[in-house]
Amino acid sequence: MSDLANKKCVPCEGGIAGFDIKEIHKYLKMIDGWEVKANDDKIYFLIKEFKFKNFKESQDFINKVGEIAEIEGHHPDIWFGWGYARIKIFTHAIKGLHESDFILAAKVDRII
């Protein structure tokens, strides 16, 4: 794994461009198992599904993700239920991806 997990997310209030697809793929190589997708508005995001043995494990994982999100000041979209959790990350202020999104993904992977 890269050293992304050792970096700190930098709050973004907009005014900068999101990564282009070349930069996205460069950073995607530094995280494990995350997919890059785009919504109907062509806004790129990271998404990954995690599997667990039961609801409690999913909930414990999500609680840890929430703690990291608060510390980093970078908040993903989260869905979870019995045996799974899905995390979606992008920078809302720029409607796209930037380094902090990949940093948060690396920190989430470190939980497992």
C-alpha cells in the first residue's frame, strides 16, 4: 500500500479543478480494490464494497469510518446492512476527485 494513508486530508472549499482521468488513474494505483465511476452528471467518485460476517461487524466498521471522517474533515457517503458496507468518496465542493479522496480511501482500507 502507498503512503497515502499517512497523509492528512486537506479541506477543499472549491475553486480548484478536480483530477482529470489521467491523474485519477495514477492515484487509483495507490489504493486497493476501489473503483472509479461517474454519475449521470459526469462527476467521478470512488466506491468500494466491504463484506462482513454479520450486521455487528458492518456496524463496527462503519463507526470506525465515521471516526476517521470526523478527524479528517472529509465525509464519505455510506450504506451498510447485514454483512456489507459500501463507501462512496468524492469532493462535493469541486464535484470530482482530488488527492484527499484517495487519502481517505487509503485510511478506510487500513481499518480492515
